[in-house]
Amino acid sequence: MKQHNIVIIGSGFGGQSAAIKLLKQGREDFVILERRSFMGGTWCQNTYPGAAVDVQSPLYSISSEPYDWSQMYANQAELNEYTESVISKYNLRAKTDTSCNVQKVEWQDDISRWHIHTDNGEVYESQFIINASGPLSTPVIPNFKGRDTFKGKSFHTNDWDHDYDYKGKKVAIIGSGASAAQIIPAIAPDCGELHVFQRTPHWVMPRHDKVFKPWQRALLRNKFMYKMLRWSIYWGLETRIIGFKYSEAGLKRAAQAPAKAHIKRQIKDPVLREKVTPDYTIGCKRIILSSTLYPAYCRDNVFVHSKDDGIDEITETGINTTQGENLDFDLIIYSTGYDATDGVISYPVVGRGGKTIGDFWEDYPRAYLGTTIPDFPNLFIVTGPNTGIGHTSAIFVIEAQMNYIMDSIKRVLTSRAKSIEVTPEAEERYTNHIHDEMKKTVWEKGGCNSWYKSKSGKVIAMFPGFSWTFWLLAKNFKRADHTFK
Ligand SMILES: Cc1cc2nc3c(=O)[nH]c(=O)nc-3n(C[C@H](O)[C@H](O)[C@H](O)COP(=O)(O)OP(=O)(O)OC[C@H]3O[C@@H](n4cnc5c(N)ncnc54)[C@H](O)[C@@H]3O)c2cc1C
């Protein structure tokens, strides 16, 4: 059995942030477990054509790790380079066991430690677990009728097969969300035909990207300037929550009207306009930033199927649509996303008394500050329930969680206690507050069914407020909300 004080599960920005914080506190006795053969998470795994971030890079970066980005919205290759630079700077490779898929974790009450079982038969024992396994890490492919009979090529966007040459081929892409919106313009010119199947259209707003000039990149290398730019982007984005939560009229004026104008400006065909115009309030689903998607939709070799012309069945040779067309394809791309709610932790977690997180989440996923759960001592979930953020950088929230996690760990290690646990009352109070606040948001009221909602119908993937309020909550540790044993 391998002994460590802290086990971090996942090596994306969540795992890296945790590791950096621990190192800065002089805590070296930790290991990162990563199921892939490589480290890095989202931007090392998602290599599909056109992949890029949709939050400005100076903000979408670890706060202590500035970078002289070549453009405002970095593409995957640059995000991969950035990730590599962080991993190398802190020598995190030496702290990571790759190809190590955690399959189960179990709390041992008699010794106040966790046992972590991996698929290669190893068992790790640790006092603390920081689960950073990622909200959008395990891809989901819906069980379309006949899905497994297709004899052509198929893959999920999360697992792009670069050995497959799609040039001149008949391609179907299922899904029209954020990844599809990046892939379609990137591959459409090379496909023979590209058919887009959408469950519902998404609102799209122009993407105001900017390539930085050499002197601007030089300024980014200045820590003070980087910080200033970061904060101006942050506060600019933070105002969006006013529309998402407090003013539907304002949201429609400031975002939905420009999004409608974007359709009019870029699409002349009234039938296509109709197909891409959503029937729910903007923001209810993640807003897509793209200035190239609609021009791609207008190409002669691209066929956008309306939401009423969906997939009836997948066959050996292609797709039968609900409008009765039988279409043959060489390649089916599943841009069908992730389970960011009920399946946010991809392995069983067994807490005190044999209770699992699955049991605790039977009604819906929930956690105090999206991070801790009663009866699961010394377990911290990064990007857990209701920590997602649609209007700003996910890394900001990850780092806010780190304040709470590091504070909790420190309090145990500097006391006689062996474990910390949130009280059931505190968790319940917090969760009730979250869902009361959620009622005011466009994610709940906007008239859509999105991946933000769990099977319960509750919005689980989002935090219902300004991200700085989450930061404040996570920063100010409440002793009375916890028990130490
Ligand atoms: C295509 C895409 C685009 C995105 N764009 C944006 C954006 O523009 N802005 C934004 O704010 N957010 C975006 N996100 C959200 C993104 O998930 C977060 O920004 C952030 O990268 C999450 O970091 P993480 O470390 O929590 O998760 P990840 O980066 O997903 O890392 C999780 C790691 O845990 C590993 N892991 C999972 N399960 C196990 C296991 N059982 N055992 C061992 N290892 C395991 C995974 O292999 C992975 O390496 C995007 C996500 C995707 C998929």
C-alpha cells in the first residue's frame, strides 16, 4: 500500500492548482493520480480541430502563473503549452502517477484515512483526498437506437482520432454546443458533406478575438500589467450575472438582441435563420462565442437539420432522420458533451458507515461550497455541485475552492484532530440557499433543458451568483460549520 498525506485525483487545472498551493505551503507529501497516460486535463485531452477557450486567456489561467499569450482567446495548442509550462515549473510530473485510473475510494473510520483503489491493482492510503477529476472530463454518448451498429468511423469530440482523414468524406456531427461550434467551421471546408444534428439551437454571439502584438506580449510578461488586464476582464465579465440573475429585460436587450442581429447579419436564408434561432432566453444554455459558425452553416456542403429533424436511428451505414431521410455517412462525430451533474465523480466514493456519495446524492448532487459533504471526512471535491460558472473563468472558482480546501487541511494538520467534516446542518443550509437563489436565474427560468440540470430537474452545474460572492464564502472559513475529530 502506498502511503501519502494527500492524494489528488486528476491533473487538470484543478489538480495543478491544488499541488501548487500545497508546495507553496511546504507540503510535499502528496501524489497526483491521473487516469490518462499524459497529464494536463481538458486542454491536453481535447485536441479536436478548432478547440479554443471562450474566456479571455489572461483570466483563464492560474492566477500565480501569468503567460504571454499570443491571442486573447488561446487555442488548444497554446493552452496545452501553458499547461506543460506550469507542470514543468513545479516539477509536477515527478509527483504524478499516470495511467492510474481511480476506481473506488473508501473511508477507513478506525484509522481516519482513505483507501484509494486504482485499476492497476494499487491501493493508496492517505489522510486527505482532493478530487479534481473534472466536471467535463468523462464523455457521454446518448444511447441512440442502433448506435453500435454503425460500421463507419465514429468518435466523441473528447477523443478525436487524428489518424482519420475526413477530407472529402460525408460527415455527421451530432450536437451543436460549444465544441461543435468550434469544430464545424474548422472542418467544413474539407468535408465532402457535413450534416449538423442539433437537439436545440444555441444562442451565438460574435467572438472578438485579438492577436497580441509583440509589444503587447511584452506587457503581458510584466506581472503588474498582467494583473491589471486580468482584473479588468474579470470585472467586465462579472457584470453579466446581472442579466443572468437580476434583469431578464436587461439580458434580452444587452445579449439576446445582439445575438438576433448576429443571425441576421451572417445568414440571409430565412429557413436557415429559423433553424438556428433558439426558442428560450439567451444564457439559459451556455452562450456560444463564434464569428465563423454561421458562415460555415451557409456553405453549400453544410446541411443544418432543424430540431424537428433529429435522429430516429443510427444504422450500419448512417442515420435515419425523424423526417424519414436515410443518410449515409463515413464519419459520425459525437459532440454530445459530458455529465456535469449526476456523474460528476466518475468512481464510487464510500464514506463513513459504508454510505456512498451516490446515496447522499440520490435526490440530486449537493455539497457545502460545492466541496464538502457530511459523513465524508477529509474529502474535497474541486468543481463539485453548483460551482460551475457560465460567465467567467472556471479557474477563478477552482482557486476560490482552494482557499477553503487549504484552510481546512491546515486546520487539521495544526491541531490534534485527524479529520474535518462539514456538519449536516451547515450543508443543508448552504444547499437550500443555493437552490433558493437559483430560482431567480435564467438557468432555471429561461425555458430550456440544459446540461446544467441533473435528472432531478435542478440546476446543479452552476453557481447562482457573482463569482466574487463564492470567493468570499470560500475565503471566510466558518469554524462552526465543521466538526473536527
Ligand atoms: C472542450 C472544453 C472547453 C472548455 N472551455 C472552457 C472555457 O472556455 N472556459 C471555462 O471556464 N471552462 C471551460 N471548460 C471547462 C473546464 O472543464 C475547466 O475550465 C477546467 O479545465 C477544469 O479543470 P479540472 O482540473 O477540474 O478538470 P479537467 O481538466 O477535466 O481534469 C480532470 C482530470 O482528472 C482525470 N481523471 C478523471 N477521473 C479520473 C479517475 N477516476 N482517476 C484518475 N484521474 C481521473 C482526467 O483524466 C483529467 O485529466 C471547458 C471544458 C471542455 C471539455
